[in-house]
Amino acid sequence: MAKRDRSTGRTWLDGPTIPAPYDDDTPAKWPGEKLGLPQTGPGALASVARRAGGVAIDWVICWIVAGFLHMFTTYLGDTATLTLMLFVILGIISVALFARTPGQALLGMGVARVDQRDQRVGLARAAARTLLTIFVLPAAMVDTDGRGMHDRATGTAVILG
């Protein structure tokens, strides 16, 4: 198991951190504290590894469906192109309607707005978040809370529950 940094509670597996917009001289006791999120349990921020697992599950689902569709037609492109198209469609529709993708649901996570928690994520935020996710780097670069740049740009966070 990777050794945790006592001041941040993070390991090298959590990836690099970028200062959050509200960072000051006092470090947060846990990721999401300054967002008003609990340390553990429902509503707490999901770890980078857990979120990566959700993306991997979603990608495999889309890859299987793309392979199946490619057996019947090449009109939509090859399997890789079709997988990416399905991943975008799945991400936008499932987050807009259910606030979670199938991979996130299997791992007990969901997407929530951090600016207005009682509001739905919505189609525009879901689309922007998904389109930024396919570029990988915005999702891989995380701030001190563990939120990806795609989450910061859309005012969302992946939480447990």
C-alpha cells in the first residue's frame, strides 16, 4: 500500500495536485472540506483511483457495444471511433439524466454540482464535462481536493453515494 502524506492524506497514486481556487495558508483536513463536503461516507469526494475505475468500466461497455455494432456496419467508422462516440453519448446522457454513468453507479459514485447542490447537473454541464474528459489531461490533472480540471470548469464533483 502506498504511503500517505500526513498533511494532505494523499498518496502518489492520487496524482499531481493543482491549488484549488480557495486555497489559503491553512490546508484542508480532508479533500472537499472547503467545499463543505464530508470526510467519509455519502457526499464525500471519490478518490482518483475510484473515478478512473468508473471511466474504465464505461469505456469497456462502449467498446463491447461498438464491437457488436461494427460487425453489422462500418458506416459509423471503425471500432475505436465508434467506441469514442458511444463514450461521449453515454457520458452526456447518463450524467444529464441520472447524475452518474454506469461505471460510476457500479462503484457507488455520482456527479454533483458544488455551487448549487440542490440543482441537477444539467445537459450543458454534462456535455462540457464529458467532452473535457475525452481529452484525458483535464480529468487527470487534479486540484488539492482531488477534483479534475473538467470538474472545476463545470462546477461539479464526483462524490460517493
